[in-house]
Amino acid sequence: MGTDATRGPRLIVALDFPVPAQAEALAAALDPAACRLKVGKELFVRGGPALVERLQARGFEVFLDLKFHDIPNTVAGACRAAAELGVWMVNVHALGGSAMMRAAREVIEGYRQRPLLIAVTILTSHDAGALHEVGMALQPADAVQRLAALARRSGLDGVVCSAQEAAALRASEGADFRLVTPGIRPAGSAADDQQRVMTPKAALQAGADYLVVGRPITAAADPLAALAALNAEIGGA
Ligand code: C5P
């Protein structure tokens, strides 16, 4: 079923819906034993913590994808709130720096089931030109490596990365560093607006721990069947 003993389902379904009722209707059709759920900025701004609580009450573990980036005290407070909400995973921008990341890590330490704390390195919408524009001379791949290493040294559990980056990060950051990869598409399916996609099996073989999947499930005529097919593919990885 695409799980391992310690980590549960590897598939994280991105609930990219503008309306909480749509997200909840999909959640009602999915199985918490087969996937986790990702709540991002739009859905959270509309549905708030109450929506996250209702998803958790259905048995789902939630990745709160709000990519915090602010002064250390403010990000620590947001991460404390996420821990108290009981989410399974939360993320911050590595560009917020080591002091911010360490403050976030320290504040969630005491929680019985503390959330996994994950960093975003370089947004995939940023190419070398966009980095140069904001004063970063590094190539995107080098910036990703540098920020992932900084995140690990700051005590974070892992990073969001493209599956294309997974093998290099697995080699440089070690076996325990969690790699969360979007841009996943079953073989032969539409890439949508993703530039570089990888099949679930190839992403796991490249070193990914968790796979973020949106439209292949959310836009499927039968989301539960689509989820089952993806998990079947992973089971063979
Ligand atoms: O529908 P699709 O599978 O492309 O959705 C992918 C999800 O992963 C979306 O929620 C998107 O915002 C997120 N994501 C991404 N690429 C990144 C980081 C996050 O596609 N680099």
C-alpha cells in the first residue's frame, strides 16, 4: 500500500481547492490509511484551523504547507501554533536563515507528537535569472544544496525538493533527511503545468520519502481508484 513501518503512507494528496467543502468532499472519498493530506495557503486562508481539525478528525495526518518566512520569534510562534493544532508536517523557508530555523525547531521540541519540520529551499518558479534579480549569484541547483545543508545543520527534518534533486540530496544529507517531492505523475499521464515530472516509482528510487500528488488524484474521475493505482505502483518500487 505504499507505506513503510515507521512512516505511514508515502503519498500526500495536495488539496488544492479554493472551497473547503470541495476539499472535504475529496477527503470523504479517500482513505487515511492510503494517503496524507496537504493544506496550502489558499485553502488554509479560507478554511482555517477548523478545516485542518476536521480533516484530522477523519483520521488524516496533515501537512500544513504555509512556508513560514519571518523573524525567528514570529516563525517560532507560528510553528508552535501548528504543533498545537496537531499537524503531522509543517514547513518554513530556508532563506529565513539558521536562526529562524533553529527557533522553529526548538519551539516544537516539547510536543508529544511534534510535527516534522521541513524547509523549502529555492522555489521551482525561480530560475538563475530570478535568483540573480534578488542578489543571489548561485545557480539554482547549488543554492538548493547549500540551503538543504543549512536546514539540516539547523535541526530540520528535511526539505521539499524536486524528484530530480532527490538523489543528490540523499547523497549529501544522509539517510534520515526527509525528502518531500512534488511534480509526481503516473507514467503516461498529463504533466499539467509542471515542467519536470517523475513517476512515483522513479521518485522513490531517486531517494524521495514522501510524494506530493495533486491533480492526478484531485482531478481524477475516481480519486480513490487513482490513489490505489499510485500506491500499487509504489508498492513495486
Ligand atoms: O497538481 P500537482 O500534482 O501538480 O500539485 C503539486 C502540489 O505540489 C501543488 O500543491 C503545488 O503547489 C506543490 N508544489 C509544487 N512544486 C514545488 C513545491 C510545491 O508543485 N516546488
